[in-house]
Amino acid sequence: MSSVNMNSLMAARNAILDRNSALQDIVKNGGLAGPGQSSAPKETSGTEGFSAQLNGALQEVNQLQRAAKAETTAYQMGETNDVAAVMLAKHKASLGFESTLQVRNKLLSAYRDIMNMSV
């Protein structure tokens, strides 16, 4: 592997580790509401905040899928020969899609449970 490819691989690894650390900080500090604390985000309100976060997540997954398609097309056209970058982009897109699918399934399940509650 060339140093450029190794650098991009290390950058992707560091980005993943940074996101993991950020998620752990959220869980420690704001994810679980303690006595007298609210777990709702303070900068946005109710539906607008959820809608914006959901839309942002979907846009990010779409961007990952487009990047994977561009990498695959570039490889097929012979513009690049870096198979590792292509596979990494495809794996990122796959993980993003699977995560989105799982969130959708959980939301639908919660909706069905709420609709089946007797009042």
C-alpha cells in the first residue's frame, strides 16, 4: 500500500475512534437523564429536532452510498486500482444502510405497540 492509501485508512480509523468516543461521552453525560435532568436536547424542540436529526442521518447514508458508487465506478473504469478504498467505501455504505434499516424497524415496532395500547 502506498503512504497516501495508508494515510486515508488511518484517517478513517481515527474518525471511527473519534465517533466512538463522542458516543461514549454522550451516554455518560447526556444520554441518561439523572434526577432533575432532562434527556431532551436543549437546542432544538420536539418534532423539529427529531425531524432534523432523522433527515441528517438519511442524508449522511445517502452520501455514503453515492461515494461507494463513485468509488466502484472509478475502479471499474480503471481510474483507480485501490481495491481497499473501494471495499471500505462499500462497507461504510452497507453499515449505514443496515443501521438505518434497524432504526426504521424499531420505530415501526414502537408505533405498532402504541397503536395497540388500550386506552
